[in-house]
Amino acid sequence: MIVDDHPLVRERLAGLINEQPDLRVCCEAADLHEALHNLEQCPPDLAIVDLSLRNSHGLDLIKELHARRARLPILVVSMHDESLYAERALRAGARGYITKQEATQKVLQAMRRVLEGEVFVSPRIAAGIAANAAAPGPVVRDGIARLSDRELRVFELIGRGHKPRQIAAELHLDIKTVEAYRARIRTKLGLQDAREVLQHAIEWTRSLD
């Protein structure tokens, strides 16, 4: 199953996969709702998930897929910064992470490794995860990497121009909770006020597009 909100990306991935003699795309989806529907209608042996989805986020989908089918291999194929998102995706339930800039053969290699039950990330990310696991205590990270998954999602929505009420509706939270997340974001990033949070959020989200 391919889950990506860009039809052209789905078409290219499907073409690559269907060219393989032992692989076949069983279904496609553009968002979390479609993916969960497909999970029941045509259960896949592998889910390929982007992080930027229509009306949802890939990390939320990964958590849902993992909760419903814990043994389903999930591979993230995304434009998002691997150093920031790979470990988050693995914690959410994915078994691999590869960026869309990689060559097609590398993507196929990642798919096959994940299908075989292995974990696939770049050597740099693997080394970082190993270092974190070996650390005697919590690893303190600078900047955006210190944000929790939910804080990072709120930060991204702020950068995309969403008001607190819109963020609350999209994430099914109340306004006070959103404001609490924004306050924690400001503290973790060392920013002075909401205006600086907005400015940095806009700059960061532009780098994702």
C-alpha cells in the first residue's frame, strides 16, 4: 500500500514496484482515513508512507497502523529531514526510513529489507540511534529536535498559518492544550514570545516544502 498525498509520487512508486516480478501495489491512499479503510479492504504486506499527508500527518498514521496491525512492515519514504524524523518514525512503529532523493534501486532495497523483517535507515542515523541507546541518561538535543511529536506537529501547523482554534480542531484538542504546547515550544527553542515562535515556525515549514 502506498500512502502519499501527491498522485504523481504514487504513480511513480507504483510503476517502480509493479515492474518487479515479485511485488505488486494492492492499493493507494492520500490520507489517514483512506489508508485505514484500505487496511481492512485489501490488507497489504507492506505500507509505504509519506509524512506529509492530506488532512493528517504520517506519524499519526504510522501509530494507527501499528496499533491495528503490529506486524505490518512500514517504510517511510519522505522529503522530510531524516535526522529529525527517522527516529520519531521508528518509535511510532515504522521499520525503515528513506528520503525521496535516493535512487530508485535504493528505495527497492529499503522495501525488501523491511519486508524481510529488518530495520532500514542510513548509516548516519543508525549510528545516532545506537549512540542515544548507549547514553547513560536522556540525550539533550538542540532546537527543533527536542520537541515531542505533538509539539512538532503544532509547530508545523503554526508555520502554515493555522490559528490556535484551527490547530485545536485539526488535532482534536482544546484551545488551552494548544496554548500549553506553544508555551513549551517557546521554552524549548529559547524564543521570547509568540511572535518569535510564529516567525521561526514559518521559516522552518518553508524549508519542508
